[in-house]
Amino acid sequence: MKKKEQKEQKTKRPYDKGQIFVKIMAGLLAILMVAGTFITLIYAFI
């Protein structure tokens, strides 16, 4: 059991950092897409 737990900890650390970075970038891109859509609609109605 201890060997499996040690292997999981070693493989989880870099994966977690990468996963967090990907989620932050995906969130920023989603916000930019939504903001761009609303700005386009606002200009279209004006």
C-alpha cells in the first residue's frame, strides 16, 4: 500500500500544477470570448 501511495504522490504533483494552469487559461479564454460576444452585440445594437 505504501509503495502505491508514494507513486501516486510523485505522479500527482506535476499533473496538478499543469491541470491548474490549463484550467486558469481556459477560464481566461472563456471570459474573453464572452466579453467579446457582448461587446460585439452592444456595438451591433448601437
